[in-house]
Amino acid sequence: MTIYGDSISGNCLKVKFVADRLGLPYDWVEVSVLKGETRTPEFLAMNPAGQVPVVRFADNGVLAQSNAIMLHLAQNSDLIPDDAFERALMFQWLFWEQYSHETAIAVLRFHKFYLKKSDGEIDPALPVKCAKVLTLMNQHLEGRSHFVGAKLSLADIALVAYTRFSHQAGLDLKQYPDVRAWVRRIEGELTIEHAEA
Ligand SMILES: N[C@@H](CCC(=O)N[C@@H](CS)C(=O)NCC(=O)O)C(=O)O
């Protein structure tokens, strides 16, 4: 398969993390969002939404949306809980990640770190939303090693993708010690470098 992704994007890295973890072979085609490469006619013909990640499979099937891609790649693997209720909890976190988490932390990071906007140019509601997201995560992780059950699932991979870049959004994870420890734990399990180092 071919993964079309931008290596600065947590959404794209989710797909890489799952493929690497499961030992699935792939070619990575770098598509720069900042250079407008998701807006070319060729790219839009593949994904009319003009977004990465996108995966093209050997049979030419094309799939977009990071969490849909992760779910497809991880089917029949231990990244998806066997237990039906735990699986539903994993979905609960995947949907929350897309609606509440990614729209806060990834957006604030993009404005601050990539578009270099000053605090005055950023919607003041955004850091407030990020603090709520991290507080909720910290409460959930108190006394837990993972988001669902006691082992790595797609919920951890989806949520760690942007949480590990919190510092680039100007958010200090020291205020959220259980989140901080969990980020380290999941980065260790995925054998990826600590993003804040
Ligand atoms: N919900 C989508 C979001 C994808 C997304 O926002 N991709 C960004 C990079 S992280 C992108 O391609 N942006 C380019 C654009 O919107 O022009 C997913 O999870 O895959």
C-alpha cells in the first residue's frame, strides 16, 4: 500500500504508527500541507476532501480519514479489543479524539507552531478548550496505564498523535502528570522518539 502523508501531521503519523507496529509494508509519499500539495488536481482526484492521510491499496482502493484507515489496517490485530464493550469504549475515544481533541490541540499547535501566530491572533477559546481536553484525559488516566483496558489500543494511538506535540501548542504537560507519563509509555510501546526531547 501507499500512504500519502505529511510527516508533521499527527493524523498521518497515526497511520504510520499502526503500520509499523503491525509490520505492514508500505511506501510513504510525502505530501506537504504547507506547500499546498493537498490542493493539486492530481491529489484532489484521489481525495476530493483535499486532506492527508490517504492510503491507496494494491487493488487501487483509496481510503481517507486517519481513524478509518487505522481501523482497517488493524482489523484482526490486538490493537482492537476482542471484548465487545471494550471495543465500544475504544470507538468512544476515537470519536472524541476527532470531535474534541484534534480540533483543539492540533489546531492550536498548527496556529502557533506552523503559522507562527501570536497569542493575540489566536481565538482565546482554543487554549481553554485544550485545557479542558487535557484535564479530562488526566482524570481518565489516573490509575490507568492505557485508555481502554490494560493494553495498547487504537484509542491510545489516536490520542497520543497530537498530545505528544502539546508543547508545540504552548501547553505544558507538567500540569497533567498522568497524561505526561502515558505519553512516554505509549511512545515507548510504539518505539518512537519522545517528541518533547
Ligand atoms: N479528520 C481527518 C482530518 C485530516 C486533516 O485535517 N488533514 C490535514 C493535515 S493534519 C490536511 O490534510 N489539511 C490540508 C487541508 O485541509 O488543506 C483525518 O483524521 O484524517
